[in-house]
Amino acid sequence: MTENEIMAALKEPFDPSVLSWRVGATSKDKTKAIALAYIDARDVMKRLDDVMGLNWQNRHPSSDCCEIGLFINGEWLWRANGAGQTDIEGEKGQFSDAFKRAAVMWGIGRYLYYLPNKWVPIDQYKNLTEIPQLPAWALPKVKK
């Protein structure tokens, strides 16, 4: 694969079935919220495996930073990002979030940041009761 083909494959939208959704901002009456889509670290790993095979690696130079390296054109190229501890499983969540943020630096899942804000109903426990429909540009291309 060429460098451009690798980057295009990394940036490809995920199947909507692997997306997770969480509540963003809520309405004043707490009956609606902006639905925010995200991917799991395992989905990032699968994308890297599918596109790069064994030609990727990650490392954590500190507890709040992750670097992802891709072996392209005979050399390792690195991109990094970081994250703080999370409310649930603080340190584990920190490593996972830093990994996902470093993946975004390679374009993996970056399109999720550009999804239009959609207000959807939430229940009394602040759970989304419906999932927004994705725009056509945020769906994977149909393979022939």
C-alpha cells in the first residue's frame, strides 16, 4: 500500500454497529441530550491490524501519553496524544483514552468529531433512548 492508501484506509468510517454513544450536553428540562459517538480501543487495534498488519506498535512514555508508530516506506513514523485519568477505572481508562487520542492523530475515528450535533430523548437515568442516524459521509463505503 502507498502512504496515501494507508491514510485513506485508516480514516475510513467504522461500521455503525461498533460505535458507542454517550450523553453530551443536556437540555434545561433534562429530557434531551446531544448524542456523542465514540469507538472502543479494541476497534482502533482492529483497524490498525487490518490496515498495517504487524507494522504498527504503541508505547506509553508516561502514564498520560501514548505514541502509535506505523512502519511506512521503511521507517517508523510516530504520532502521540495524552489523556487524564477517567472517573471509572482511572488509570486503565487513562491509557485507553490516550491510545484512542493518539489514533485520532493518524485519522482513525477523527470523523466522529465532525458529526452534526443531534438532540435525542433521554430517560430519567440520563441514558439515550435513541441513536441518531449518521450522515452518508460517516458511513463506510460499500465494497463491491
